Amino acid sequence: MLFQATLLVDLIAMAICLWMAFYLFARGFPSKVTMRGALLLLSLSAFFLGAYNNLFTQISGTAAWRATFLMIGIGAWHDVTLQLLPVHVRKRHLPWTIGIYTLGFVAITLLISTRNAFIGEQGNILYVARMGVGLPYVLYGIFEIGALIGIHYNLLAHDKVGFTPQGRYFLFASLFAVAGVGYGIVALAISPPMPRIIQDLMIFSGVFMIGVSVARHQTLVERRTTLQDFPVTSLTILIFAFAYALTALRLELPLQLVGHIVAFVVLTHALYDVVREFLERLRIRNEGALRKQLRLLENNVSSEDMLHSRLQSGLDLLCNTLNASSGFIAIKRGEEFVVTASRHSVQLDRHFPSSAVSYEDVSNVQNEQLPNIIHFAPTFDGQTQIAVVGLGKPKNRLDYSYGDLELFSEVADQVGTIVSLSNLQPQLNQIITQSEINQSEANLIAGEMLDGMETNPDQEFIKIVEDGLRHLSDYIALGQSPLADKLDVQAGSHIERGRELQKLMMDSIELLRPAEKRPAEPLPRVWYNHAVLHDAYVEGVPNREIMARLYISEGTFNRTRRNAIRGLARLLMERNSTTK
């Protein structure tokens, strides 16, 4: 019975630690806290795999390697808690930190190089491996005790991180470490031998809790993952591993091989997850670069040649980001649309009648005059369509994803802003001359609205922001909303919390205001984002009336509102990250 229980604990602990190590590495790179947490989990997964194998095959010297992995894990644990402290505190304790790690390195060297550092390894499969009382044992014990003292000092001294809502999980996990290490140090030297399963359970409990603590740190502090993603993906991987293990048992494979199969299954799925996360981050970074470049293109569109150059650059960025085979941008001149930018599609300066490229929203239609273009995105100024952007087929896929088309729509709206600013340039120059406005203030009118675009919130956060906007006047609903948790709004009661969140959201909406004074209607395009959010959610104006104020259709209004809510979500994330 003790054999089966020990085997099961080591197998489950190995699988969970291995998956959590790669999960945190994928979601947290390059966070210092997360990288050290991943190292801790990876070293402990090797410890548990070695303990599992030892149940079937006892090889002299493997106990020293298991002790080495345990020491690496404890050292990484100490460094995790160290990273929670301010920089100046870490520098002040640098000599202590260097001393602990130097002692650990010496102890590991002695353990691996000393023959028979552990006694009675052969045949001992269920009890803690015993170490002869000598220099390796002394250094091993001093290192673990010193590291644990350092861990609790980091959590309980200075700002008392261990008593904060974010740090108490780290403190709780460290209590398991104290119990497990204390049990192990005592069991190494005393007789009779003590069951290994107790130490393994204590170590696993502590390591599991430290993994959860790091995942919470990612969510609450660095916002690189979500608390929903962590348990769902972990449960899915464990179900896969259990299914493979059950299949191996039904095929009557050796138990030792079952453990290796489980490790292989977790490792392959974890590596797939790392690659997928890497590609997703690369896509987000490319989209962020696209938005940044488009914002730069909006400035100083002072001539027709400059307008053509900026639109061509924007089209090239869009096609490269979405890996599109072709594309074009046409702007309205009189009663026709003129191709101003083209990439492997139609000729520049080609004219189309308005009816040939008039659309209400992003459309996937067949256009006889543009056979190589499959998606069209119009952009409006009031009720007048002033430009259209077209995309050809993707190079390596059958069609674009929903996220790709959302980005396409967003870029089309920014193209409309560039064209609208170009059309307004003579009027802006006249205003600047008459009122002696500084040129930087004029640029502010065109650019302030999009300051928060680089942060890329996920769809879940955007939905939470939209729900918060719908309850903007309801303090009780706001105080209990998930958005207050996401933005870490602190207050004495949920009503005060709702008021604080309302103030934060209204201030953020005001940051989207392009200038202090709102011009007469019809409003220029640069005012659309602020006008839609302020009028719909602050003033409570019906949508139909807002459409009438802006002279836009229902399709353009819905697209503008989506873009405005995304922009507000980015701004809230950006403002929240700067206060951390």
C-alpha cells in the first residue's frame, strides 16, 4: 500500500510540476519572478521523476542528484521571494544572497563528487535516503536552513509582502517548504528510516502553491495571464496525461515506462503551448508595431504627395502583418474614387465610380472590377464615404480570422482619419494662422486620441470594459463588477469602490478628447471616439441621436463604437500599469 501511494504521489507531482514550469515560462517570459518560478518547478519535476524511477531501479549516486535538484529548487524559491522586494533592498542584501548561493554550489559539488554521500541506497525505495553525518550533510543542512530563513525574511521584513493579498500565497507555500525540508534534514541522519511519501507530499504542496502564487502574480501584477486560463489548461493537460497512462496500463506496459509516457505527454503538449504562445506574442507585437506606425503616418500630412506616401506605407504594413497577397486604398475625389496606394493589385490613379466601391461595412463580396480583392472596408466622414481599403487573399491560409478582420477594420478607420486630416489641412492651417496656435498643439488635435493604442487587451477585458460602460451611472453595479478587480480599485466599501471606478472611467474618456473645446456639428473624424463614448455612456444620449449628430450610418456607428471601446480598454490597461 505504501508503495502504491508513494508511486502515485511522485507521478502526479512530476506531471503537475513539469506542466506548470512550461506554462509559466510561456505566459511569463521575460518576467524575473516567473522565470525563477519556472526554474523551481522544472528542477522539482526532475526531482520527482528521479524519485519515481528509484521505486523500480536503485542506482548508486542518484540520491545525490535528487538532493541537487531539491537544492536548485529551494535556491530558485529564495530568488522568487527576493524579486518581490524593492531594488534598493535587494542590493543591500546582495552579500547574503551571494553567500547562500555560493554555499549551495559548494554543497552540490561535494554531494555529486563524494562517493557514498548517501548510505544504504540499494533496496531503499520507500524511505528517505540517509546521509552520512559529514561535511556534505552539514553544508546541505546549512544551505537549506539559510535559504528558508532568507525566504521568510524576504516575505516578512520591510514591506511585509507576505501579509499582502498578493504575497500571502507565497508565505503559505513557504510554510510547506519549512515542514518538508525540516522533515528531510532530520530523516537524513536518524534511525530508523522515515517514510519518503511525507516529505514528497510536503515538497509538492509547497511547490504547487508557489506555482499558483506566481500565476496570481502574473494576473494581478504583470497581467500576462488569467486565473481562468491557468486551471482550465492545467486540468486539460492532466486529463490527457491520465488517458495516456490508463491506456498504457491497459496494454500492460511496465509501471516504470508509464511514468516516462506521462512525462513525455506533458512535455510535448507543453512545448506545443510554448511555441503557440511565442507565435501569438509575435503576432501581437507585429500588430502593435502596425498601430504605432499608423499613428506616425497621421502626422504632418501636408501635401498630396505626402498623403500618397503615407497611405502606401500603411497599406504595406497592413499586408505584411496579415500576410495578404494584395491590397489597395482608394480615396474619394469628386464623384469618383481614385486608387492612391496599391500592392500587387490595381494600377495607381485608376478611377472607379462611387457605386463600384460603396459599402456599408467590412464586406466579403465579389467585385467584377477588382477580381483579386476579397474583402473591402469603407471609411466615412459623417454620412459620406471618403475612402475604401481592399485586401486580397491571404498567402498561407484559406481566409482571414475574425481577429484579422477586426484589425483590418481598425486600420481602415485610421486610414479615414489620415484622409480626413488631409482634407482639413487647409482649414487647420488657416486656424493656426488666425489664432497663432503653436504647431505642437495642432498636432495634439490629431494625435491625442490614440495615445493608448500600443497595449493590446484581450476580448474578455474589452467585454468587461463595455459592461462597465453600460453601468457607468450605477455605483453598486460598478463596485461589484470584474472591472474593479482587474484595475485593482481599492476603497472602503463597494459603493465607494464603484465611485472610484466611475471617476477613473470618466477621466479616461476625457483623455480621448482631441481638444478642449468641442467644435460645431458635424464633428470631424478625430472627435468620433470621444463623442460616441461621452454621448452614449456619460450623457445617455440614444444611439439614433448620436448617429444624427455625427451624420453617420448605423454600420459606421457600430464600428466606431467598437473601436472606441477597444481604445478605452487599452487606455485603462496602460494607466493601470503605470500605477503599479
